Amino acid sequence: MAFGVNIKYENPVVQYFGNLALTTVGDVWAYYRIRPFQINVANDSDKDDYKSILINIMERLQSFGELDLQLVPSDMDLKGRISGTRDDWAKDIPEVPDYYMGQEETNILQSEFDPAVIDEFYIGVKLKAHAVGTGVRDRIKFASNLLLKSAAEMFKFSVKFDDKFFDRYQIMNDEVYSILRAMNVSKVSEETLIKLLGTPYHHADKRLFSEMRNTVFDLSKQGIVKRDNGTETDYVSHLVINLPTNLENFDIMPKIQSFNFPIETHFKIRFPPRDGLLGIKESADWAKEKYKGEYEDAEATRDTASAKSEMNFSMATDLVELLDTDNAFMAWTMILVIRDSDVNKLKYKISKVSTALQGMNKDLSVYQPSFHQEMLLYQILVGAPLGGFKYWQNYTSAITFAELLFGTTTQLGTNTGFYLGRVLTNDYYDSVETAAASSRVLVLFNLIIANKGIKGTQTDSPHINISGVTGSGKSFLFKTLLLHAGMFDMDILAFDPKQEMRRWFSRALETVDNQYFKTLISAFHFITLDYTDLKNNGVIDPLNTLSANSTADEIADVSTLIREMLVQIRSVSHSISLETALTDSIRELCKQRLRGEKVGTLGIVDLLRARGGEAEELGNYYQSIIPDSMLRLAFGDGQGDHLSLEHQRTILEVSGLDLPKVTDHADTYTDSNKYSISIMLALGRFMERFGRRNTDRFSAEFMDEAWVFETSSAGKKVLDSIKRLGRSENNELITSSQLVSDGHGKESTGQYGQIFAFDDRDDRPNILKQFGQPVNKENIDMLANLRKGQCLYRDLYGRVGKMVVHSLFDEWTEAFKTVNANSSSDLESKYS
């Protein structure tokens, strides 16, 4: 181990095996990886649950004496996580996903973060010495062998204990693992232990100590260490954190993880002995009596120092009472490690961290020791015990330590897939750009894994719901998912009730030069259903979905749907005889279809007319309306063809569709509104049939304005039928609507595997309830602070958090624009 400036300490580890590391003084440390606990930004009870787990584990581990807790930001293998989905990419336009997902997403993000990382958590436990052997001869032999090995290491000879030496520690290794299982741990692999051993040397993949530790450390700069591993040079600084007295809800670890650059964090923990001459209990009793005397003297003389004496006496009393219980008492050091290849950028990071952390509490201190960096370098090494610098140490109970929230994450999304955005803290961000720049926690999204039984997920439902008011970013996310879906080998049917996508995509094709984007956009085939074109008569007639093989449930569903479509045109609720006539006529129409007759839904006119009276009048009314309106798309005569989708990606439009606003009351609907709702119900049935047509291929329906289906029982049945396809028939539904509750009735609870909710000031309590979060002022304020592009998100694993939807590609952003800026809007932004 070579140094630019002499360092007193040699590395403590002389041998490793599996997850075990042997030190020069004969200690064996066992290391485990912690699967981090996801904390919910909107629910403090999640934090309390985790704290209870951590406290219990600390209490049980205190008999082992020392712990080593590490947060190590590690290369997340972004290319592997994104490009690893290659086998599922589109086969007809392979160059497009290869460009966007195989190259650009990875390159852009790696260039920004160099590299993109994910936080990994580890805990090391010093195993008890009696595992060496119980006899005096065993201990003497072990000490002699260890001395020989240490000497050999100094002279660069390779001396190893037999691997069987570590067998004696396996029972204890398993015992610790059993204690830690509540934190969802695993024993680290030998490769991971090598990474932990080599990371301080900038050699995370060298197995031999001689190669791993062949790094030159230059300590000539105050407070900074220059590292040269022979290939790369960078700069490192170790910061020591002294925390305030009151740590209640002091979430410092989430704060450290929220910086947009990685920060390595180490806790070296020791449980001091309580009893005996050197025990802390005797020292605490002595301190209590000392401060009691000082306090009484100060009170008697009315000394101004009485307040300080009272505080010291109170703290000493609390410590004595703590030591009389079984609660763990800990001495520990907290060290942050910050790195950069540019020394000036490193200084900027140090300043940013110091300012932010000290801003959490005026009593928090951040030290950047000028002349003790080598001591801190040694302190963070695997197997290094807690150092003797008492002014760097904190003394707390396990209950207090748990308040720091070590071992937690705010990670959201899937482990693989394309880039969708970034996780946000509860801070306020005024724009998409500001929010994205603040975070390094990436949200990846995989559209085609939800119903595949992935371990750890809380749902098998592949369906996705997006809610939010106009201008919130809902449409941007909807189209982002649509274009990414277009790069996968799946069948897509998107319904665009506003006829906006064709306009957006056409504009992008005219203004964007990127050939890959043009290929992707051109791969979507638009179908416009224009009722003035006679060949579209009855093209989405729900009666066309019935055949002699239809089940009783399918027949009943179609009958109910047709009835609902007809009463949208004219209500019959005022007359029982009319309701009966309509129901009987629909039933007869379905029977004719099942017998093989070529009839369509428009046949209801003749059946009603044949009944005479009010029924005949109703039939005449339908005849006067349907053939000359958009309704003819769904009410055919049975002679025409139904809509056929031959392309892999289809965007369906209906010319003249005029849906009401979600806030409009049904009494105010115009005739055009009612006809449009009737058409939507028929389209829903068609989309369900699309999802069933080939269950060997993955398919997806993208449905905007999904709230329409909640306006009637028939509409709810159609939507629920589509959602039921997901698990069993390889199908996915992505809905977009204004209210988070749309499509979330009691009957469909749990049918959406993932939910995105942008803010809606009139729907905030419902948003929180839908996400299972407390409806309180803090959470209402959190939603109120969501700006455009920011939303609440529940992923497949049931994790809930705040994120920003972020596009890496200018051409996508341009294509998704719903409004163009003008001179006045540009001027307003300038002075904002």
C-alpha cells in the first residue's frame, strides 16, 4: 500500500472468505446486504414501522459489540437495465428502440451522472471471539498463525488460513443472519465483499490485496485526499457529522440520499460495556452525582451557569435510567465520503452538503478535518473498529439512532425498462427542469412485466391509470408511455377522442429532423371513423361481437350495453311499458344474431315499430336520429364489415366526437354529448374484443377520457371487462382521466397495478385516499406544491412517492406540446 504522504495505519483485513473478513487482530466480521425499506413521502407511519424493526435489531445485536453500517452508491448498470429488455423490442422497426433505448437513454444519463448509481446498504457485524475455540491451545495457535500472516502481508507474501478456518464462524454467521432477516438482508457474495474492501482504494474488482491496495494517496491538500490507482486519479474528502441532541424525526439519511450526486456514508458503532470498573454505567453514576452537586451549588448561589448545570444533570440522569434497562446504548461515528475527478467540483459538493445539512438544525456540525483525513480513511475500511477520537463520536440509544433512517430508500418504478423520470423529495420545484436536476434517483419503467409474477410485487395487474387536470402533465405522460410501447413487440390500440395526436405527430414530422423519431411516429397507423363515409356504417356495432359461440354472460353484457347506448339517445325511465318494450326488443335482436341472421343494432327500430303505440314512436325517433348522425358507426344493419385492425400500432379517432366535460352534470348534456357517450360505450366493447383476439401476443389499449365509462352501469361493465383481461390474456390497459377515482369503483379495487396522479385542487382528499395515504394538512400541501410534470406514483411493488416525468429527447417534448408559446407568454416567463 503506497502513499504520497506517510500514513500510520495498515489495512485491518488480512483474509476474506464468502461474506467473512479476518482482521490483523483476529476479529472476524460478517457482512450482509440490506434490501432498503421504501419510505413513503406521504405517510409517516411507514417510517415508524421501519424504526421499530431497526430498534429491535440493534437491541439484539448489542451483545456482538461492534457494527459497521455502510451506504455505498454503486454503478447501477444502467445499460444492462435498459438494453436488457432488447428481446422484447419491436421486430419491425429494430433500429428505433436500438437508438433510443439501446444508445441515447443510457448515453445521456451516464454523461450526466458519470455513472448513474443506485444506493446499496450493508451491515457488518463483528462475530464473537469465542468462535475461535474454547481451549487455551486453540487460542495460542490462532494468535501465532495470525502474527505470521500479518508479518507475511507486510512483506507481500501470500499466506492463507485454510478455508476450513472460517467454518467455525458459520453458526454465528447464520445466527446474525437470522437476527437481520427482518431487514430483508442477504449474505454478501465474495465478489461484493471484494468491492467493499476495494472501494476506498478505487479498486472495486481486484481480488489480490497487493493489486487492490496498490493505490497512491496524496495527503498534501488540507482536507482532501488525492487518489491515484494507476489508471484514474480522483479526489476524496471525508466529512464527520456531529448531530444535535434532539434527533426526533431527524431524517438525515433521506436528506443525504436526496443530493444529485452520490455520497458514501459510514457508521462505525460500538456498544460500550455497561458493568465493571471500565463499564459506562459506573461512569454515568459518577457523572450524575457530579452534575447534581454542580447544579445544587449553582442554584444556591444563583449562579448564571445553573441552566447548563441543570441540563447536564438531566442528561446524566437520563443515561443512568437508560443503562438500567435492556435498551441498547451506542457510541458511533458518522462519516461522509464525497468524491470527484475535479478538485474544484469536489469543493463545491462539500460546500453544498455542509450548507444543506447544517440548515437542518443549527446544532448540527459538519467537520472537514484538515489533518486527519488519513485517520478517517482508515476508519471507513472494512473491519476497522470505532476510532478513539471522542469529539467525533455521538452517544445515543438505539431508539435515537433509528431516527436517522439508515437503510431506507425512496426508489420507485421497476428495476429494468426505459427511463421515465426521477424521484423527488417533498421540497418545492418550480419546473420540470429544476425538479429533474435536483435528483439522481432514476425511475425506470417496464410495460410488459406486471402480470408475470415478479418476486416482491404487490400486484399482478398490468393496468395503469393516469389522472390530472388539463395542463398538469397527464397527456405528456400518456404519450410518453404510448411512444415507448411502440418500441416494444406488442399490439397497440390507442383511442384519441380529441383527435389531437395526429395533429401533434404531423407537426413533429414537419419540424423534427431525427430520422429515428420519424420512423417511430410513422409506425403508428391512424384510423378515423367518419360517419359520412358509408363504408363505416355499423363498423363498431357491439352486436357484431356476438355469435353462436357466445356465452350467457357475453349476451347479457351486450344486451345491457346496447340498452345503455340507446337510452343515451333518449331516456325511457319515465315509462315502464317503454322500458319493457326496449328490453324485450333488444333480447329478440340478440336472439336473431345468435341464430346467424345478418342483423345489426339498427334492427331495434323495426322491432319497436312492430309493437305499436309508444314503442312505435320510440322506434320512429331512433330512425330519425341514428342514420344521419355519428351514431350510425355503432348502429348498423348487419350487412357491413366490422372494424378490422391490420397494423401493429393503431390510433383510433372518431370524427365529430363531442364529449362533455367531466364536471358537467348529465342534465346539461347536449344531444351531441349524448351521442358521443353512446359511441364511447361501443368503442369500449370493441377495445375489449381487441384485447382478446390473440392472447399469445402482448397487447395494450390506451384509452383517453376513461371517466365516460363511469357514467353508467353498462360503461363500468365494459371497463371492468377490459381490466379483467390483464392477468389471464396478456393484455394491458392504460387509461387517462381527470379524477383519480375514475375507474376505481368498489368492484375494480386493485385492478390498476400502477397509478399516477397529478394534482387536482378539487380532488386532493380522494387522491390521498386512493393511494392509501393519510388525509392531513402535510399531505394536502404536498399535492398543492406539485407543479406541471410532477405527480404522485404507486408502482408495482406498492411503493408510493413523488416523481417528475422527464423526457430526454427534444423531439419528443416538441411533439407532445399541447400549446405553443406566444410573445406575451414568453415575456411573462422572462419576468417570473
